[in-house]
Amino acid sequence: MTITGLLDKGPDAQRAMVVPEGPTLSYAGLRDLAFETIQRLSATGMKRGDRVAIVLPRGPDTIAMFLAVAQVATACPMNSAYTEGEFRFYLDDTGATFLIVPPGDAGEARRAFGERGPVIEAALDRQGRLVLETGGLPQSALPPSAPDPDDIALVLHTSGTTSRPKRVPLRHRNLVASVDNIVRHYRLGPDDVSLCVMPLFHVHGLVCALATFASGGTVVVPPVFSPMGFWPVARETRPTWFTASPTPHQFILMRTTADRPPGTERLRFVRSCSAALSPTQMARMEARFGVPVLEAYGMTEASHQMASNPLPPGKRIPGSVGPGTGVEIAILDDAGRQRESGSSGEVAIHGSNVIDGYEDNPEANAASFTEGWFRTGDLGTIDGNGYLTLLGRIKELINRAGEKISPREIDEVLESHPVVQEAVCFGIPHETWGEEVAAAVVLREPLNTEELVRYCRARLAEFKVPRRIYIVESIPRTPTGKVQRRFVAEQFAPR
């Protein structure tokens, strides 16, 4: 099966995509829209193997265009907030020969694209039609060739937390496998309504939207999303689930003080992924929403989801990302040997949703693949029931006099303090110990750092207690809500 085949799961009259204050598209309407767009894109000369940069708003336009482009060529969605220099890097790296932008907008992308190829303007109008302006490109009468499951549907980049971003080619079969895992694990069906919170230039938001289509359910896609607008949209559309990283979840919680506020009547569960969810925040979310909060584990190289806590009556464990979901998970030592249950080591995965390798990067492939296992770069342990607990990125471990310290463990202790809203720990240089523990902390109300040190000392071994705490207004994050500890360290640590 290929990406557009997922739309066949919904009955013709069933709502597929709802745009608040905009059009509603049935499955029949979305299929027709995708087919018409496929024909028009193919007529411009776009073909299998072409790389197509999509720089559209994060809303329904991106979903509609991705469904069409992936059927004709290879989609390369990009963050519209990039600078011209950033666009130039990503356009060069992907080898994009087409650029799709909103009418009269995306000037940075247009300038970076230059004369590489055709620029196509696209926008979804209020009647649910995708308006395309192809700029007088010659029109071909050749019908588009159907993609093969092995064809590359989507190219994204790693977030580059410890190195230059790597190019990740996701094949139709990888994406379909991931979507199937998500549908089965959360028991998604035609009655489900998901509210799109995450950006669609990232694998998290895009694949979870595809999973809803594959279940025959409804995706609610605001043209512009902000945490302030979450509750009005939720009250209008009454979602049964939604997914986000912990930062949007935190902002959403801040917009209401009521438990089970209007808009949560039909919620079955809330999902958290793309960054570590502290047990403290999980407890607050469950109290506010009145439904299970399921932490999951995903990454671009696995077409998103690899593990997740289950729905009831299955057991969900705060601080754990649950068992593998259609994916084999192992813990490896430095030599690539599997470690026994309870031992820590590098998390490795194997499954049909996992990429075959990075593009044009033999060094990264040699370092990342061992006898068919993809090495994630995350440190973790698996208990006797198969539940995975992540301890942090291996390259982010703090090495204090030979003691390897997981910064996430300290994050969670600090965030359990009632005044601490958010904490991020990292290593700073020390003449004697090599590295020392530091933390950047966002507070709900004023508190002196000595109190936080005493709080940690009562709950952590002495060598793990932060020696320096920076009180900050906010923590730097990527556009998808990930904390990059090395950037936090560069911003706050002494030089």
C-alpha cells in the first residue's frame, strides 16, 4: 500500500478533515482533491524521483499537498519559519527541484530556491478546493506513474542535537507500517476525532494525521494553531484524542483551571511524544483531562512511533515509554551485544517502519546500524515486562569524575518540586571533576536556588546534586518542542 491508499479506509460520506471556520472534506472529497492535484502536478512535469520542497502553513494545505506530492514524487516539507540561509541548506541537501509555497508569501524560501526549478503556489480555499498557480509551466498529457511501496514518499532531517542534520528517506512502506502500528495500538476507528496540535513539517504531526485517515476517523486541522486557541476548537469539535510534545501540553493546561473542562467530553486518551514527559506533568494532565495520558517514544528514522504505554486495562508506567509497538526493541552494549533485562545500554530497534539507512551518509550508517539493528543514540533499560525507560541521549550524559549521570533523572526530581514548572540539566566544565551538574529552571513563583539544592540533596546521591542552578524565564527548544541540552548549556553555562 502507498500513502494515498490510506484514504480508502474511510466511507465516502464520512468526515475526513475538518478545518475550523473553514471547509469540511469528506473522504470522497479528499480523495477527489488528492486525485485532481496529482493530475495537475504530474502535468507540470513533476515525476517519480523529483524532490519537492513544501513550504506551506502548518494547517490543511500541508496535508492535502503532501498526499498528492508523495504520490507523484518525493515530499520534503520544511518549516516556514526558516531563514533564507537555513532554507538554502535544506534545499541543497534534499536536491529540491520544485518549490510549493503560499500565494505571494514565503519570500525567504523563494530567494533561497532561486532558479533551481519551478515555483508552484498553492492554497486551500474556503470551499475545500486546492487552488494551484503553476506559473505558466508547460502542461504534459502524460498520466502520473503509480508509486511502488519501496519508493521514497518523504524526506525529513534529524534534529541535529549532536551533529549536522542527517537526511532521512521514508519509503511508502515505512510510513504505512508506522501508521498501522499506531492504529492498532490505540484502537483507532471511524468514531475517533483527533485534533492536530503538532506542526506538519515534522514526522510526529504528519504520521498521526495519516493514522487517523487510516482508521477512517476525522482529523481536525486548524489553519493556525496556538495553545490559546486549543480550548475553543476542542469545545467545537470534541476530539477523542490528541497528541503533542510536553511543551504544548503544558501551555494547554495553563489555559484552563477546570477539571474535565468543556471539550473533553469525548476524550479517550491524550498522547505525549517527541520529548520526555515528567511523571509530575503526567499526573497533572490526568487530573485535568480525566483520561489516561500515554507517553510514547518516536523518532524520524522509525517513521515516528516505536513504543508507547497502552490503553487501559493495560498498565501505564510514569517515566516509561512503554513496550514496543510493532517494533522490536533491544538494549545493546558498546560492542553491539544485547544486554539482559534491567541493564542499561543503547536502545536499538528493528521493524518495517525503520529506514534502511540515511541518504549519502556512509559514516552515519556504519555508526547507526549493527546486524540489522538501528542504534538510536538513546540510553535506556527494559524491565521484565518489556517496558522501556529512557535515561537520556548517550552524548548528553554528564561525566563527573567517571560517574555517568543521566540528566533526565535530575530533571524529574527538580520538576517534582511544586514551584518548578520546568527543568533542564546539563554538564558544565570543572577543573577537578571533568564535568559538574548544572540546571536551568523555570519557576511558577519566586524561590531561592539554595532551597532547590536542599530539595535535590534529599532525593539524589551527592554527586548528582546540581552545583549551579540558573533561574530562567523559558527553556530554548526546537520548533517541535525538543530540548537540545547542548544549546541550553551553551546559553547558560559560563564560558
